[in-house]
Amino acid sequence: MRLATYNIEWFSNLFTDANKPDPSTEWSGRWNITRTAQLTALKTVFHAMDADAVMVIEAPDQGSSRDCTLALERFAAWAGLRTTRAVTGFESHTQQEIALLYDPAVVVDAQHDPRESEAAPRFDKKFKRDLDVDDRPETVVWSKPPCELALTTARGTALRLIGVHAKSKAPHGARDDADAMRLSIANRRKQHAQCLWLRARLDADLAAGDDVIVLGDFNDGPGLDQFEELFGRSGVEIVLGADGTYPLYDPNALLPLRPGAAQASSARFYNRQTKRYFNALIDFVMVSPRLRPLTTWRILHPFDDPACFGDAGLRDALLLASDHFPVVVEIDI
């Protein structure tokens, strides 16, 4: 089975209020890119991925007049994809949902299946954690609750998937450098708490003997910023649980920990201050121990992946479609 995670920047802006793709010449949410240009690029990328299931991060809005599942299924029909079914998790507090778009011939059943325990409440609830070491636990919530799914493949294999869009650590709205530092540390604390919550959920699933895949945008990674020394480890390392009983695995997540290793990247952002682009590794597909020997990884990066770079149409489409690139795995299940 081919499984992917793909964060699509401002995907919701590409749909009408009737949940239909809008291939017009109006501007999309992406800078200087029209809706038709972004939709056409996404069509090219999805066909190139040819995935059996895609965890869409920043999926179309879910609300009183918007239907994420319907919008994704209509996008699939418009683009001529075989991933004709979609399932959505909890509604987010933003216009960015988390949903799975899948081929029903390969994934014969996919259900939103949230779980909870004393250590890990359901992701639409609240989590108590002391974030600043004052012995007074703060309340942590997800603005974009992880999407917990129970899957059955055509072979009869049962899997649990958890789609994730963790809190951004960027100091949006900072008034000056000191305020930016304060916001960055506060956001990092909240992101850490979300990852601890997710890890507690994983410990329970793995202890129960489930095969689990965690995939999505963590807005974090080992060695990504200077705050890691302050906190001891990244949120990604917490979720991987490398020092615990049930470690998860993504080879790209381990590269920054290996001196001299070539670094992977899954996103490309523009820095308005330096007027340059920079790469970041923040999107992952983490698999549980039994799945590790059955899995291979690939990031469809327009410059780092030779096949993507050599295909000018695909290379341009990847740059137009989003500021993130798909992370794709092949799993023999």
C-alpha cells in the first residue's frame, strides 16, 4: 500500500461554499497564484503520488456551510483520482482540517475512531500539563485535533492512523524581539505538551498490540531551532519515543541527529527578512515496530528528489501546489 501525508497550503480557499473545486482566475491563498493554477498543480502532484491513501493536512474547512469530506471527494472526481472516498476527524478551530482521502479498493474500511484514557483524553478534549514548572498545570487543547482512524486494507490488515498538525512555534503577532522570544518559548511549550499527549495515546495503542502510523506536520524536528537545548528534546523525538518501550520510526527524523548525514526536507518557506527561501523537515510518517521492516520512505521534493527534479512539469507543480511536499511510504500490508 502506498500512503502519503501532504500539507496543502490554503486548500480550503480552492472550494466554493457549495463544496466544489473553484478553478477560477481569482487569487488563491498562496501569494501570486490563482485558484486554477494551484488546483491544476495539485492534480499533477496527486497523480504523480498515485497513493492509495493521503492524509491531507490543511484539508478544506468543515462548518455549518462547508463539508470537508464532500469537498475532498469532489476534488478527487474533478482531478480524476482513484482516491474517491474521504473521512474527516474532529472539526478544527481553524479553516484547516485533517482528513484521509483514499481508494476504497485498497482501503476497504476507514472510520473515525477516537480513543481516550486517563493518561490521554480524546483529542477534542483538554489535557492538563505543567508547562512552566510552577507546579500549576495549564490546560492544553488542540486547535487542530489529531485525526484518529481505524483502517482495514484489502488484505484484511487492521491499522490505526493518526493524522497530526501540531502547533506552530512561530511568534506570530510579536511586537518586538523580546516579545518574539516570549511567544516562541510559550508556543514551544504548548507544542511539547501536545506531543506528550499524543505519545500517551500511542503508548496505550501500542501496549494493546495495535499497528500504528502517525503522519502529518509537526512544525518541529530534531535540531530545528535553538530552543531544543532549553527543552532537552524536540516534539518529534517525544512522539518517536526512541527511549521508550514502543519506539516509532521515520528514517528522515533521525538524520539531523547524525553528524555529517545528508539532511532531508519536506517544506520550503520564504523568509521576508532575508528575502531567501529556506528548507525545513517538519512532515513525517512514523511507523510502529512491526511495520518498520515493511516500509520504505520518499519525499517528493522538487529539487532533492532526482525524479521530481528531472520532470519539469512535476517540479513546477510541486512548487505551485503548496509550501510543503508529500512524504510517501510504501508498506507491504
